[in-house]
Amino acid sequence: MPTKLTDNEVLAPLPYELWLACEPGFYKAYASNIKCSKCPPHSSSHDQAASICHCDKGFYRAAKDPPSSPCSRPPSAPRNLVSFINDTALFLQWAAPSDAGGRKDLSYNVLCQRCKGNHGDGAPCEPCEADLRFIPRPLALTGTSVAVLDFALHGDYTFHVEAVNGVSSLAVVPRSLANITVTTHQSGPALVGVVKRDWSSLSSIAISWTEVEQPPADILDYEVKYYEKEQEQLSYSSTRTKPPGVVVTGLKPGTLYVFRVRARTAAGYTAYCPKFEFATVEEDPNVADHGQVLVVVTATVGGCSLLVVLTLFLLITGRCQGYIKARMKSEEKRRTRLQSGHVPFSGIRTYVDPDTYEDPTQAVEEFTREIDPSRIRIERVIGTGEFGEVCSGRLQILGKPDVAVAIKTLKGGYSEQQRRDFLREATVMGQFLNPNIIRLEGVVTRSRPVMIVVEFMENGALDSFLRSHDGRFTVVQLSGLLRGVAEGMTYLADMGYIHRDLAARNVLVDQNLVCKVSDFGMSRVVEDDPDSAYSASGGKIPIRWTAPEAVAYGKFSSASDVWSYGILMWEVMSYGERPYWEMSNQDVILSIEEGYRLPAPMGCPVALHQLMLHCWQKERLQRPHFTDVASFLDKLIHNPSTLLALVSHDHSFPESPEDMRDYPLFISIGDWLDSIQMSQYKSNFLVAGYTTLDSISTMCIDDVRRIGVCLIGHQRRIVSSIQSLRLQLHHIHQSGFPV
């Protein structure tokens, strides 16, 4: 009940400004004893006693925006839209619009069209095919990139990227779009016909397929992609095979799978065939899988018969001893990989070491193809190798256009041992067939000069290519280059081959920016290479790229190749800088033994540096497999906007420097500068007032330049180390220890 006023009590009058009607330019949302408010930005009121301010022309207020919020407008178009394409995916990346419209609820839509004729000349356009896949999705993207899969061959796609916010749907002006037209570079129509199921079991499905009549190109091999029907292509697996059929294992009982097959020719991959669905057998303990037993028995009998015939043939031809040695060594490698849990893909053979042949000529005949020298046209010298000149030229192929090739020649006056060493690389290379491994075209051994002919890579070695394009690629593009190398090394590891000299200088780049691993010449380093040093066994090895157990004890393995891959990652992210800079080989060895690891290059994401650190684990069994590396890079490429979340939730990689025993810890500025061979700049930091590690961790490249570090290479080295230092200090502060 309200209190009754006495005769002596009166209500105090309201201030004058509270009962006056609001003037134009001000508003009061509802009648009350509050002051009038000035209209929010981009809005106005033209009458007195206004209860709301109306948005100016071209500006809007969303339905959920309160009257007190400023009016906003749709964003401008995204900036710097670029594309990057490889064998399997097309990547689009852009920058945020210059004008976000005054709002923070920004997202992006990617629209796709296929036009007949040039875009913009009035040619009819239609939406892209329905099975085109966008990862993570085409609409409502919060990141600034997307991956496009399952595109057609030799197709012209026009992508429109639109930035939208909460008032975009209210605008009446034309939409602001960033446009780009991409021509896919794959190699013609699908060459795979009907796919059929031959048999299935609880965990396996055997499929085969037919080729189209008179294919336009020779088929090198096939890629089979498969996934669970219920997963709707959120994830898939793939395998490769040379014959038109494969047995896919490791499947779930009673599960429906979708299969798609495509062929690979010398020009690249073709389109995938239509989808075919096959199911594994339901699990039933009372029913034996007779089909599987029959296949196993048939395969066993057939394999034994083939082995007997092959053994007799080898005994007759006198090749038994070398062949048996090679197979025994390969089988020993295969057992080692199986015991470590690393199972090779279906359709991939096992590498045979040419040194196990008593007669090296037999290995050359078995693994290479002799080329008539009249079909080779040498055009110019492009470099020198260990055994002679390297030239570019053309190779004539009957019934087909000439192809560009690189030709390695053996210089005159060679010894028989030099000839064997020269051809050894061809016998190794001739066993590999993978899009990310340099392809051998053939050899010339029956005339002079002796030659090795390989596919021509337009952009040359990866290290020099990056140095000449410093700063021109996005992180996603650099990750695509790294993924190609990881795919090639996965293939080599599955075959049981150890490279021993993996480095950016030994990776070649073609015109489509596909990276291919090369240099299989005994994994040696030439005698005058300044980056090589003698190991314990007396052979020359590249110290800066080699794992510590290989340097100290000559223990090379796939794990030591993974260490080298980590160094290659650092080379790529630093655009071809020399690992460990001007440190001597002996200093590199001692620093690594003491726990020093290269800091993150400037602009390198933390997650990629953590992957490098994982590759540089001192214990080789703790390093990832190449399949793990490729899978991790896939996550980055397909969804770069959630890169940090992927790393923090993926426990196969270290989450912090505290989880990495070999992560360097610094106590003073002097220690930190000594670790990166930059102690000459200690006084520069102190004079400029940077006296603690915390103060240094806030510096950027402009600050480093300002204190008197003039050399560009030194600036980049210091800034790269500051990024690593910043991460270290963050985790130290979280643990509560003072610095």
C-alpha cells in the first residue's frame, strides 16, 4: 500500500529537462523520468518527442538490435581472393573486407557457377554440380578459406565469395562479391567403368572394375577412395593399386561403404567414377565365411604354385642368388614395419635394394626402361650433378606429343664403378610410382653418353624456388607443399625405402606447385658439400638435416627421415633459409645434444612449429610416422580456421614445451642470444632498455630494426626466436614460476 503524504510533505518537482519532449536528433525509448539520449551513429530523428532514431539511408538495424545500438551496413567484398590447386583439392583463401559495416557478426558464403564462355560476357551460367564438396562448408564460414573437392576435369569454375553480417539481408543494393575463375588441370574424362563386388567378408570387400574402351592415355595406376555410407563423406580412406581390382581390409562388419575409383595417367588423375555401394557381411558366429576361406585357399595354392615356377625360372637363368638375397632383405624390412604397427597400403610393392644383385646390370634391366637415344633431344644445360651435366630437353613418344624431360648425363672417362653408381639411382627410382615421387622415364645404357631421363620439373628445387618467391605464399599454400612431400615420404616408408638425404634441395616443384621427392643416388652427399661431415662409419652425411642417432651411430631409419622432414618444414616456413644459419657442423651436433631446437620461423603458426619439435624428438620411437604427419597437415589445410583447436585436442602431438624434454630454456638475454649465435647484439638490446626476457618477448620486427639490427637475415632470425621465446614464457608463467 503506498504511503500517504502528510500536510507538510509535497512531491519534489521533476527537473525541467526530464519533462520536456525530446528535440530532433534525440530520442527517449519510452515515457519515463530519464533524459533524452542522442541518436546512435548513422541514425537520426527529425521530429520532437521521438521514441526511436531511424537509420540513415544505406544503414540498417537488425531485428534483435536494441534502439540504442548504432545503425550498420553490409560489409564490403572480401579482399585478395586467391586459389591454389593440387591433384585432389582446390583451395580458396581471402582476406577480411576493408569495411565490416560496423558489426562483428561477420561470416562468408562461397557460391560456385560454371559458365559457358568467359565470365562476364553474358554467357549462360549454371550452378556447379551437386557432388562438389566444400570443407568445412560453403555457407556461414567464420574462417577465410575453404577446400573444394571432387571437381570435374578441365572445368572452368567461377567462385563468388560474399561477406555477410546481421543486416545484409535488409540491404537493397547489389551484393558485394569477390570473384575468381579457376581452370582445373586434371587429365581428361573418367577412365573407369562399372565397379563390381567380387566377394566380401566381415572386414573385407574385394572389388574390381572395367576400363573404358580405347582409353586416350596409358593408365599408370588407380586410386580407390572409400568411406562409410553413414558418415556422409566427413572422412574417407584411400588406397592405390596397379591392377583393376583391390581387396580393401580393416572394415566394420555389417556396414555399407561407398567406393569411388579414378585412374592416373602420365598427365595426372582423371575424374572419379560414379559412386558404388557395397556392404560387408553381417557378424554371425554360427555361419562360417566360406567365400573368404575359398579365396584364401585359392590365393595360397596359387601363390605357392607361382613361387615354385618362379624359383625354377630363376635357377635356370642363374639369377636365383641375387634375387633371393634381395627378397630376404625386403622381407626382413617388411617384418620390422609390421611389428612396429606400420602396415603398408594395398597395391604397393616392397623396395628391393639393387646392391643385393651380384650383377648390377640385372637390376638395371629389371627396374628401368631402355630408351633409344634418337628419341631424346637435348636443348640446354641447366646444372651439374655428381657424375656430369644435367640438361633439359624433349622425349619423343610414339603416337603422343613430345614431353619435357630432364636428362642426367655421365661424363666421359668414367670407370665401371662410376657407371654402376650412376645407374644405381635409376634402378631405385624405377621402382617408385607415386605422384609425389620424381618419375623415371628411362635410361640410355647401350650408347654414349650414358643417360638417366626423368620428368621435367619447371620450378626446380624447392629451396631455391622458395628463396625466389620469399613471402608470396599463404600458410595454407606452404602447408600444401609440405603435405605433398609427406605423401611422397609415406609412400617410400611403406615400400621400406630410407631416403637418408631428405632436404628442400632434394625436392622438386612442377608448374602446378606439386612437390616431388628426388635424389635417390645412394643417399650420399658430394665430397665438397659444406653441409656434410664424416659420420662414425666414415661416410659423408648432411649434418644439419640428419637425426642425432644417424650422425653418432649411423642408424638410419624411417624415423631419421622424419627428423629430416622436420628440418625441411623449417626450410619451407623460412622460405629457404639455411638451417642453423652460420653455426659450424660441430656446433650443430653439440647444440642438438644439449637440447637446442630451431625456433619457429617468422610467421610460422605455433602448431606447425610443434609438429617440427615432435619430428625432432631425441628418442626416435617417439617421432610420428609420415602417415601421422600427412594426416595432421590435412587437418590444417581442410580447416585452417580451427588450427589451434585441432592441435590442443590432438594428444599425438605435444601441447606445450613442458611436454617436450628437448625444448630449450633460457635464463638470461645473453643465454638466449648465444643460443641463436647473435651475442654481438647483446648491447643493442640493453641500451634500448630491453633488460628482461619478458620485455624482449613483446618485440616485433620493427623494434628489432629500431635497435640497430640492420641485416635482414639477422632480423628474421631474431624475430623467429622471439616467437619461440614468447611461447616458452607463456607456459612458464602459467606454471607460476618467475622469470
